[in-house]
Amino acid sequence: MTKKEDKALKYSPGKQYEFTPNDNITSAEVIELFKIIRVGVKGHVLKEMSEELQKHFKEVA
């Protein structure tokens, strides 16, 4: 995840970061993560994620 340096986005913290898929995180998992971040994270949602995404999400959080 890299931070964008764009002053136009300063009022929208969610848009200041972009996710870049790599060997460990696929683009489908990035989309799944965006959906979770947008609606908020509840305990049962974490259990429904794939194991790889759960691990990554816990590392980021």
C-alpha cells in the first residue's frame, strides 16, 4: 500500500492509499478488502475472508 501525494484527495483519507497486488495479495482480494473497509469490519466478516486475506488484514490492522 502506498500513499498518494495528491492535495485534491486530502479530505478523503480512504482515497489517499492505493493497493498494489503482489505475489501474496491478488486483485480479487484487494477488491474484497475495499468492500470490507467501505462498510466497516465486524468480527464475523473477518471469518468469511480467505486465509491469506485474513493474515494480511491482521498484519495491516
